[in-house]
Amino acid sequence: MFAILMLLAIVLSACAPKATEAPIEEEKTKVAVLFPGVVTDQSWNQFGYEGLKRAEAECGVEIAYSEDVFQDEQVETFRNYAAEGYDIIIGHGGEYGDAIAQVAAEYPDLWFGDTNGLPEGDNVSIMIIGYNQMSYLAGVLACEMTETDHVAVVGAMELPVMAAAYDAFVEGTEYCGRPIEVDEVYTGDWADVTLAREAALALIADGADVIYHHLDAADAGAIAAAEDEGVWAIGLYRDSSDLGPGAVIGSAIGFPGDMIYNLACGVVPKGEKQWLNVHSGVDIHMTDLTPADVQARLNEVVEMMKSGELDIKMFGQD
């Protein structure tokens, strides 16, 4: 009887359904980004963060980030993410170039990225926003709208990419075919609204009647100064007319988030660089304060850029 029961147990166990093994989840690519400011600045850093979140949703990467990473913290922060096993580590700004080049050489098996800088390295990818094209268009708009033939730019820091953008703005002011005086002031801070306002007020007092900027959250100060003094302002990255509805005649458009998205998703091959240009989002947005004939001329300039008839060399191009 015992032998029969044992045989029955063996038969029943053979017929029982086998437990299915849980599928092995594919390990996600881990991406970390260093930001020079806070990701709620409604400008450079926030747009970059939005690009990172889009990469998380659409490319399935695991993300981390650090805010307010200043120069004395850059190398250590890159090294920390490398030691923690992050696969792609990105600096959001040209000011990270030296630190990226140094740490990328220390970790040749990892992938590094930079926006608007030119760090060298076989394991480094670079994306550059078309500041030259954006600023050229802003310069054309400025020359079309100035009544004093005197315009100005408020910048934060004279990084190579910003210096090239200023030169492109000056080149744009020459489009109208008459001499335009162009002033420039650097405040030393991307986010300090008060410093930007004071700089813009000084430029306006000196005769400038169109204010453009290369700032992040501090743009609110420069545009508010233009609004208060009754002169024109040109925004950056997005339609900035909410900051000065009576002053903003237009904005040079280009979305920094696309750079972070492309780097985080591995779109840019290692050792290569790519640009955002008039074919991939760079444009000039104009408000109702800009006359229709001026808008038409600016749109013609954009089309000339797209066709290649007007070639505005991009920062970092050979």
C-alpha cells in the first residue's frame, strides 16, 4: 500500500504545473546631469531638466541630477557619479568643459556629455545650441526696431560660446546697412535679477533702446528694466513677453532641453558633436509690438538661413 501511495505522489508531482520564472528586467541606463543653477529657474536649467525628464519617460533611462554645481565642486561631483556607476554623466553648460575632460580621461569606459562646451575625449559627446543663429536673428530684430541706433546685450559670463553669440548679435545688427552702436555688460551671475536690472538700466541711461540678453533667471531683471524705461527688449529660449508685455518685441527661440534629451538618450555618438539650428528648433518669435513688415523681413532671414543662402557659422564648427 505504501509503495502505491508513493507512486501516486510521484505521478501527481510530475503532472503539477511548473512554476514560471520571473522575467529578468533589463538594467536601465543610468544618467546623471549637473546643473549650474536650480531646475525651477524657468530658463536654462529648468528647460534642461525638462529634457532629462523626457528622456526618462521616452528612452527609459534612470536619472539623477545635482543643482547649483559650481566650479570648485565640478570635478568631485562628476567623480562621485562615476563611482556610483552612472553610465552617462552630463554637464549642462560650457563651464563644465574642463572638469568633463579631466574626469572622462579617468573613466574611459563611461560616457560623458556636455552642452555648449568643447571638452575633448573619445568618450565625450557634445551638443551645442545655435546661439550664433539665435543671436544673429536678435541682432537683425534690434537693428530693425532701434530708433537711437544704439542697442545692448546684458550677459552673465563671458564663456567662449557666449562671446561667439555676442559677435553674431553684432553681425546681425549690420544687416540693416547702417552703423549701430552695440554695448555689452557682464553681471557675473546667471540668476541675479537685481544685477541684471541694474546693468540694463545703466545701458538704457547711456542711450540703448533695445536690450537683448544672455542670462538665465536673471532675464526678468533686464526685461523689467526695459519695460519700466519704455524701451524694447528681446527674450531668449522662449516667448518672454510675459516678463514685459509692453517691452518684448520678440524672443530668440531655442530649447536647451533638446540637448539634454539627445545626450541622455545616447543620440550623439561618443567623440562627436551636434548642433541645434534653424532646422531643429532655432527661430525668432515676434510679438504684436513688432510691425508686420519687420516680421516679414525677419522671416525672410530665417528662410535664408534654412536654404543656406545666409550661412551663420555655429560655435564649435571646424
